[in-house]
Amino acid sequence: MEASKRLVMTFKSAGGNTVNLTVDDPKESLTETQVIDAMNLIIEKNIFCPGEVDLKEAVKARVVETYATEYDLKL
């Protein structure tokens, strides 16, 4: 079984839509304060502008761990 982790940061855009930004394999030592600071910086510096609409509010962040089992389909 193969495991993977992603940091999912959720923002609200100026148009009222929800936008998720993901980072694969976040550091194990990542703190809540670092995530909050990064999200605030993304908004402040307008680093991402999905669909030509500014991000206006940090909504939530979470680390998602996924386990995948691959099967050999050769019979």
C-alpha cells in the first residue's frame, strides 16, 4: 500500500467561489502558524489569481493522507 500526503488550503475568491490550492508532500514539521502565514501571504501578495479572480479570504487548511493499493490486472 502506497501512502501520500497533501496540504490542502481552501480560500474564498472575490467572486464568492471556493478555491483549493494543494501542496504535495508537506514537511512533517509544518506548523499551523506557518500554514496561516503562508495563506495570508498568498492573499496579501496576490500570488495566485485563478480565473482572473483574486483570493480574498483563507477558509481552512488540512493535511490529507491517502493510501492507494494497486492491483496487477494481468491474469
